[in-house]
Amino acid sequence: MTGVDLEIDVVGLKCPLPVLKLKKRIEPLNPGAVVQLTTSDPTTLKDVPHFCDLAGHELLRSEHKGSAFVFWIRLAN
């Protein structure tokens, strides 16, 4: 996906660290920014969409690439 404002790679980290790192890293970004998050923890398949719902972010897409899970998120306005 083009137009990604920030790529976050948390491969190797286990729950709850991927979502905590995501939350911390997106704080300085402007509303509407697009973030690509790459993880390896299968629990993020549930945790990332839940975090997006709670925070009002839009989960644009997710993919399973090999042993990684990739999420594209548009930050809430």
C-alpha cells in the first residue's frame, strides 16, 4: 500500500507489547495518517482490530505474509 506515513515493525514481540508500541509510536502523528504495523504474534489478529475500534482508528487492511501479520491503519480524525 502506498502513502504509508509510518512503518512499525514489532516482529518477535508478544502480547501486549505490539499494541502498546503501536499506541506509543502513533501519538505524534496527525489525524488521517496511515500506519503499517508488522507483527508476528497471532493474538494481534484480535488485538489490533479491537484497539482500532476502541480508539476510533480505521483498519484499512490486514494480510498474513509468511509468519508475519501486516495491518494498515488510518488514524482517527
